[in-house]
Amino acid sequence: MSGPCKKLRLSGYLALDVSSVSLRVSVSTCSQCPIKGYELRGVNSFKRGLPRLLMSGRAIKVEALESATGLIELYRHGDYAFKWALLEGRAPYSLEAGKEAVIACLREQCVIEAGTWRVELSPKDLLYLTGSANLTLEGRGSLVVIGEAPSERSQIRLVKRFNELSRLTSGLEGYRRDVYVALGEADPSDRLMAGFTEGWPGEWTSFPPHKHDDKVEIYVYYGLNGGYGLQVVEDHDGVDVFKVRDYDAVIIVRGYHPNVATPNSRICYLWILCQVEGRKSMRVEFQPGFEKLPLGTTHLSR
């Protein structure tokens, strides 16, 4: 690790206030979890924009990017990874053979190019592709979020437009949300799934509390509009509660993970799932004590 760095352990967290130009940290997770460890690192060197991190064995919170960056790798476990960038111009991105990726655009329009092939993504559109590919990402104030996983599929490029997705209103009063599945069980991906959840004002989402320790997931929040949300991540070792605002991210390594917005705010988020163990599915396990709560219409399975 280059440059000055201050580390502080508080209540099971590792808080990093980083002013270095690059970062690499490795942390071991629980021996009972199929995910044995993870890394965070800055892929490119840059002088500004490195996010503040708060980590535990269960989850990683990353504060919103405040200035333009190169592509930053937030998480890696073998061939599974999450990355993001706040674009102000062009940035290269390469996907290796034997991998698949979801590239989602959250803020402003972005353009993705590969040779003569070109696609424009509006906010909340995404691209699914399989390797190998050498791409250029371009945007002005565009927040791009990428999930990667292994894949045996031949080359696929699939664009999903948010305005063409079906809306599923899930839950009951107190935990209502609109869910938009962009890449689901029926889509031609091996291990990646993605979509958007938009909670109702002041209500819970990802509720009743559930977990999927065979999958790792990233949430990137939006739509809070001056309010904030509370993201809970809980397992047998303890509980994390993260205060989140627009364009913060939380990576859920394991555990139950409900969240809630302040009154008059909506907690909305992009979600990308990587199926680390087993066959790709939306199967979840509900937290004891909440199993009998009615789900209403849902995209999840028990």
C-alpha cells in the first residue's frame, strides 16, 4: 500500500481513511461461508476520488464517488468481481475469455464501444456480455457499475432497457417495493443476475429478511433525494447497520440484509448477484421468526 493510510478497528469493522493513489486490502471471511475471502483495490492509479470504505466479514460499504475516477475494483473472489467508475471521458475495460459481465449505467448516459460496435445506455439500462472483449466506456458524470463471473457461453451481447422491463410490485404495507428484473433466471447468463428495486416512501425492502450465502451481491443506491437509508446485514456473528445515501454501495458477502428509508424518501438500488456456489437461482432463506410473513407477489423463491 503506497502513501499515508490510517487504519482503525471498531466493533468488528475495519475503517479506512485513505489518501493513497492505490489500495489493496485482503480480509478473511467466516469459515462457514462459501466465500473464503475478498479483496478491494484500485485498478488504476488516480489522485482523487478514492471512496471511503467500511468493512466487516459480512459486508463492505463504499461511499459514493465524488469526482471522476478510473475503473475501481471493489471486490474480488477468484473470478467473481464488482467494479465501478465515475466517468468523465473515456476508460478502457477488458473482459477475458471464460467470463461474463453486467455493465449498468446509473447516472447520466454512457456509451460502450468495441471496434465498430457501439451502444448507448441511458440511466438504469444495462449490457450483458461474455468474453473476450476489449471495450471503451465513455461518459460525462456517468456512474458505471460492473459485475463479473465465470461463464462457458459463447460470445453474447444483450442490452436491457429499463423502460422495457416489467414492473413487479412486491410485499405488503410497510414493505412494498417495485422490482424490475433485468437479468433473471430465464436469461442466458451462467452466474449473473441483475435488476432494480424501488421501495415505497419510508418502507422496508428486501423484506422479510432473507439471505443467500451461495451468492454475493452489490447494492448501489439512488432516489433517496436528500434522505437516507439504513442497510442491515446480520448473521450468526453479529449485525452491521450502514447509513446509506445516493450512489453509496454495499457489497453483501453473507447474511440477512433488509433495508429501510427515512419517511418521505424511497430506498432504491441497482442489484447485481453473482452465483458463487451451485446453480443460478433466486432461491433465498428467510430469517427465523419472519418465515410466515406474507410475501405477496415476489421474484424470489424459498
